[in-house]
Amino acid sequence: MHFHFLIEDPSGKELIEKIMEKIVKDNPQTTYYCKGYRGIGGFTKKNTVKETKDGKLLNDLTTVLRGLNKSLQGITAAIIIVLDNDDRDTETFRSQLENVAMQNRITMDHVFCIAVEEMEAWLLGDESAVIAAYPRARIGVLHSYEQDSICGTWEKLAEAVYPGGLTRLNKDCSSYMEIGTQKCEWARNIGEYMDLDNNCSPSFNYFMNEIRKRLCA
């Protein structure tokens, strides 16, 4: 089985790679490829070159799905698109994504996995992994998080694990790129300890169920 991942951002790519490393250990015939983007972007209107050449996932989605629909034919493969919900209604967003696939006649096995609110929710869903990676994490902050809530999820994780909390992080990291580097570090470090069978995040468990279904097919 081959999994081809399209992932919203570099930190998401780091986490998916950690997850897949664990899966491949138990399923050595499984292969995967992870493509990370520079953000979510937005749905295109006319799919022009100007709209699609900015490295954002939604902008590129139509073109990339069409290409993969051709290139992956003839092999047992699935396209897994992983992106954040942010403040969108999840089911409406999923319908919009499925509509893109339908309009472009995508026949390859594919699934849209939406992290609610953000990918950091999947990290916060495994408190033991957070503490294993960051033994000085603020337990009170971790306990105050309502799983898969719209609350500023990455900020909540920063408050829990970054020395000095979110205030210190904002002083130390003056650009989104620097914050992105921290997010990648959290994904890599916490992902190392994650238990794929025990996570409190419903959106993470949806993702894992979609992976498992295809491994068992």
C-alpha cells in the first residue's frame, strides 16, 4: 500500500512523517510520500497559473489531484490530504473539498483529513507524549485545553511547552517563519513519543481510522 500525503505546512509534514515511521515498522510493505506546502491558501476561481503557483495547498489542489489521478493509476495507493480546519465549519469545509475532487473526476482513492482546529490539536491529544518530550510542560495549561476546540490551539501548545510561554515566544520569534520553526520542533519531538492508539483528538482518530482501513483492505 502506498500513501501520498498532501499536507498544509512543514510542521504537519514533520508530524505525519513521524506517524508513518511508526506505521511502517509494523507494516513493512507500506510506502509513503509527504508533500508539505507553505500554508493552506484558498480555493481557486479559474485555476490560472497565477492562482496555483504560490505553494499553498488549496491553490494547488485541483492541479495536483489531477496529476496524481493519472500518475498513481495501476498501483494500490491512496491520496491523503491533511489540512487545518481553523475557524471553518468542518462539514461545510469537507463538502467544499469533496466538491473539488468530484468536479475534477478524481477516481483515485482519496480522503480529506481535517485537523480541528489545528494540527497541534493532535499533539495535545496525547498529553503523555507532550510531557515525555517536554518534562517541564505546564500541566495546568495542558489540562485547561478542551480537545479539538476553536481556541487558538498552537498558542495553547506554546503556552504549555515553550520556556516562558506564549509571551516569551512572541518576543523570541519576530516572524511567522521563526514560529513555524518552533512548530516543526514540537511536531518532531512530541511525534516521537505519540501513541497512535491512544489519543483524545477526534480529528486525529479520524485520520488514523482512514489509514488503518486502507492497511487492512
